[in-house]
Amino acid sequence: MAADPQPGFWDTAVTAFAKLWPGLAGAVVALRWLPVETTRLDRFVAALGGFAAAANLGPALAEVVGVSSVRVEAGIVFAVGLFGMAIAGEVITAVKEVQAAGIIRDLIRKFFRLGG
């Protein structure tokens, strides 16, 4: 018996891209709503976070909901990329605003009972 032919590199790459492009598109569209003061690095990290959320959570959400249509699954992945990017952007902004050094300094002073 002959073995089934294995898909080639390009076939695998095209199939993966076809599943992931809606999430990438959603993350790129969501770049429009980031605050003006965000840097290019912040935008890149936020888009990467939205894409990662779309690549991992989008298909899982479509499976939980029981979607059988490829187009509906692509729409769900797009929406997860769009909102995942917005959430990643807000997390980056919140981390910048926290000023963790002051909080850590105060915790160390309180823990070791230092004056100040």
C-alpha cells in the first residue's frame, strides 16, 4: 500500500495563513483607535498581542460556539483580533501609568519598617 502524500511546505504555509490572516487584519484595523501618544514599539506590541489572541482564542471560541462555516469562523477570529488588540493597547497604557518603582519602594519600606 502506498502512503498518503504529505502536504508540502507551501501548502502548509498557505493553509496557516488562510486561518490567521483575519486575526492579523483585525489587529491592524484596531491600530486606528490607539492613543496618539503611543510609540511605534507600543503599537507593534499591541498588534502582536491582538494577533496572538486571535490566533489562539479565535478558533477556540469558534469551536466552543459550534461554528461550522469557515467564513463565520474568520469573522470571529477578526473580531477577537480587533478587540484583543484594543485590550493589549489598554494594558500597555495602564502599565506605563502605574509607576511601579514608587509602589515597590513603598512596599519595601513598609516590609522592612524603614523610615520615610
